[in-house]
Amino acid sequence: MALEKELKFPCRDASLIRQGLTRENALFLDSYFEANQVFDTPDRKLKQEDILLRLREANKNVLCLKRPPGGNHCSEVKVWEEFETDLQSPEQMRNILYGLGYVTAFCYDKFREKWSLGGCKVCLDLVPFDKFVEVEGELEDIEKCARLLGLDMETASTKTYQQLNREYRLNNGLSESDSFVFQEPERSKLIEKGGFF
């Protein structure tokens, strides 16, 4: 079990963030597309308890459970208790979860470029509705990374991508939907070019 602590920042110019990462000798880790499927009970009991059960298909396939940690934790960052395991067969895991009575609550896509800087994991993320920089680490390390990369702590958010998607849809007069996926042919084109900024 690990505690995941993170903040998200709006990303207006990824090339400037990437330049900052290079200038600070950050270590490039990976770049990949991921398709996520979130499971819940038919009555959305997990959502009511702020629990996320997610199957991710990407450069490696992972089943992950995230939930609020017990005890008191810094409210200035998003904190999750996280359990995850690699999967050989996402399809078989889907069958197991369906067999246990879970259903697909929603799906979402993300393109991610991952770096390491100053004790933090820094991710440039493209989701269908916007671009973000996600910084994961201890609060003091996140604040230092933000300064180095020119990110404004005043714009930092502890919201999940699901919450940000709901806000985006509401603010743009779109119908309610928890899912946010890239549509074809855009999805295939983005995957093919292997870069998204």
C-alpha cells in the first residue's frame, strides 16, 4: 500500500514545461496512451464511499484500487491510499469483476508523458477536454517543482480528472457524462504519432 499525493495544474504550453524539465535535468521516464475502465456496483456504492476501482490498459496493464486514507493528512494535496497490481490479461480481469457483480461505471482516455524531478513524478497529460501538468510527491517537493517549472500554485487543483471533466461539461453546456474518451479518427491519429503536445 502506498499513499499517492498530487496536485494538477492547467497546462497552457507543454513545450515550455518540457523546456523547464530539460533545463532542470529532469529524467524522462515514458510516454504512452492509456485506456481506463472504472468499475462499481450497479448502485454506485464505491463512488459513494469515494473509492475508485480501475482497470488501466497502457504500456503495462494494471488493476488499481484508490480510496481515502485513514487518519489526518495534508488537505492541500490530493491524497489517495493506493493498491495496484500488474495484469497479464485485462480481459480475464474484466470477466472476474463482472462475475463478482461489478459493472462499468465509466471509461476515460489519457495520453501521458512522465518525468522525474526533485523527488516528484511530473506528468504532462492530455485528456479529451484539456491539458494538465500533474505533480506527485510531498507538498514541499511539489511546491519546489512548481517554482522550477513556472507553475502557479494558485491554479493548483486537488480535483480528479473525473471531477474536472464534469466541470468542463457543465461550463460548456454539454450533457452530463462521466466518460471522456478520444473519438475516432482522432484517437488513432494521436496514438500513431506517439506525441500529443
